[in-house]
Amino acid sequence: MKNIMRYLSIPTGFLLVVSFQNCSPAKVTLNSSLPSTSLSSTDGGLNPNTESNLPNASGTWGTYYKPFSADSPWNSRPVNPVFGTFEIPKDSYFPAISSGAYSTGLFLAKESDSPMTIQGLDARGVWDPDAGTYGPVTIPRWPADVLPASGNDGHADIYDPVTGIIHSFWILKMVNGQWVAAQHAWTPVKGSGFGIPGHHYQGARAVGVAASAGIIRKHEVKDGNAVYKHALAMSLTFSGLSPGYIFPATTADYGNEKNYGKIPEGALLMLPPSFDTSKIANADLKKIADTLKTYGAYVVDRNTGTPYAIYVENGSDFNLMPKGWDNTIASQLDQIRAALRQVVSATEWRDGNESSMSALNQNFNAFSMRGPWQVTSTGTAAGAYDTIAQAVEFPASSQQIIQRNTNGTGLYNVTWGKRLPNSKQRFTVHATGEASMRLDVWVGSGVVYSTGNIGDGVVKEFTWPASGGWITVTAASGLNQPSSVGAKLIMIP
């Protein structure tokens, strides 16, 4: 805890409080030979290699400057929201809005940047929460200016414009000339910005999002807009948070059962339309308050002792109290605390293009090819799960490699993504090199549905068992060439 003043003490400073997050540690070896796309196609015609574009970076959705899809929860807003009644309690410290030790930067890689291999904090390696394994992580392009946040979480996010991926690290630091980290996860910049049931952990925050998701970015601070045109990222402390999480979060802090408030992680908090921002003289705070009335803030993490903390990108020209402690601003931060409410429903949503949506999409892929795998017949070597490809990749082999997963890990236990009894399912295979797979759905000790061995582009539809079910997966390689296989499972509306 660093110099954040308690409500009852004499205020002398204003810093962001420590943010304790899911300590699930992460392996991943990233494929640097992924096909490249042009920088213009991934970043809306802007040259992502020059910071001079930042002040004018309107860009398009799914870019360094405007991450995630237009219909992402981050870029969408509720219309006529209905609010809960729980008020975030006062706690040990004043609310915080700042960059600093527990925020992050989003560092921009260049196409010419060299790869970097990240080792683990110990001999096990870096934890990959998607694959559930440890090992070294090789990032295809590593910017020279990477600087992790100085707090215990050591957040740093890296955007690779060639692959369109945001890499998010937890406890990243340099040790004896070698980069090491506790955890790595990744998210597609054109995706929803949250995890999905099939790829549940996509960043270093507790709810499985990139640490840079929803933060106030450097190029936004003085962009002349009346609001930040996305939802903000916020943490609460134990007294505000309840145990568990809700959509769009896919996980929650380790030890979340110790929370004793009523707001789950993943909740959207907003200021009601009646909240009067006209009396806020500080332009930076007014912009945030008006953003909280328009887009709100998602609860992405837990801190210790701060009623709410909103994250600003490190290196930003942002300081609510440049002349020292300001009682007026502190009072207004507390007024915001008292007025923030959880959004429990809305009549509709508007995406980033102001197109109407009846609701935020929750029907995402629920299936993964993560292991562990049991090899039943092998040629040269066993296939391995590749998190970037979201597939099992096989080496070339003159003998077909066949392996099975009977542990049910292909369906991760995201609460809002569970298969509903009697729901219609669509299973679609994507494969290369003539690889194939079979999905078997079980009830008890018997198979009630099987796709049979199917290859690339094959679609199977079936009904999920009324009494629930579990799955086994069999994957088979092609012959005499590298091959891969993965699949998607969604509910049919």
C-alpha cells in the first residue's frame, strides 16, 4: 500500500492502490511463423510504427488505437439502463484515478522487432492459463521500450500489429538480463476484449482480460472529446465486491469467496442520468464522470482498501491533482463512489457505431483443443495444443498420430457458457493437412452422440442431453505432412 490516504487521516497524496488479481500462474510458445498481414489492414491505414500518429488516431475498430470489435462490451453502451441499489462503501482510502504502479502500458511492436523468449519466475516456466501448462514464451516481435509497471503485479501489454494480438503479462520483470514472468495470456485485438468459454483467459487482469483493456489511453487524455468512447476499467475492494463473477467476465480473483460486498467481478457500473457533472470544474474528472454516465466501467480486478480505482495508461499526461492534494476533487471522487450503481439490465445496447443491439452477444465458441492428451497411436511424435492457433498441431509423420482427451477440458467451466439442457449445438471443424477429429458426448458411462471422424469444414448439429453431459475428443493427424485440427461449438439460437 503506497501513500493512499485513509478517509480519516490528513490527506497528503493520491496514488493508485495495489490491485490484487487472480494469481493463477501461465506456458505458451507462440508461433512466429504465423502468416503476416499488412500493417495497414490491421491498423486502419495508420502506420503503427510511429508515435506521431497518436494525436490523430481515430482509426478503425480492432486496432492499437481503438482495440476490440464495435460490438465489444468495451465499445458498447446500454440504453435506458436499470440499476441495482447497492452503494459502494467507503473503505480505508479515497477513490483513485491514475496511472502508476498497478496500471500498465500498451507497447507497440514494429514489424522489424526481433523475437523475445520469456522464461518463468522458477524452473517450471511461465503459466499459460489457456493451455493449463508451464513453459517458456516466445513473442515474435518485442518492442525495445517495454517497461512493466513497478507494482507487485508487474503488468505490461504488447500489441503485435502483424498478428493482431495483444500479449498480456503478469509479474513481468528483467532478472540478470533475462525477461521473466509469472503468467502470459493473449487476446485478439479484433475480438470482444473479454474471454470466451473456449478461450477463457485472455489477459493478466483477474477477470481474464488484458491489463490494457478499458484503460484511459495516452492518446485519449487530450483528444478533445467530451467522453472516453469506451467503458473504463475499474477495480473494487473486498467491501464492494461479492464472491464470483458474471458475464462478460470468465473468471474472478483468487480468494474471491472472501469478498463481502454485493458487486461481482465483470459487473458494469455507471452513474445514473440524474448525476450532475456540471459542477465538476476539473476537466479531466468531468470527462471521466460523463463517461461513467454514458459507457460506465467494468469491474476487472480487486484492490486492497480503495472503494474504486480507475486505470490510466502509464506514461499519460494525466494528473487530477498536479498541485498536490485537492479536497474538492477528493470530495467529488467520493460523490461518484456514492452514486455508482451496477447495471442489471437495459432496454437495448448501442455498439461503437451506434447500431442497435438487443443485447450483448454471449453465444461464443465453448470448445477448446487444450489437453492433456493420451496418445493411442503415434508416428514421429505426439501433437501439441497451440494456444494461438487454438488447435492441436501435428508434425509430419508417415504413421497417423491418434490421441484422445478424456478429461473434459475441451469444455471449460465458465458459468454463463455452460451447455443448456436440450439446447441445439453446432460443431464445426477447422483442420489442415487432412487432420480430423471426433467429438463424443456422454451421459454417465454411455455415448449418446458422436460426430464420427470429420475433417476441415464439416459441420455437425445435435441436441445437448437433457440431463447434462460430458465429452471426449479424439484427434488424428494427416500423413506425411504437418497438420492441425481444432473446432468451434456454439448454440443454435
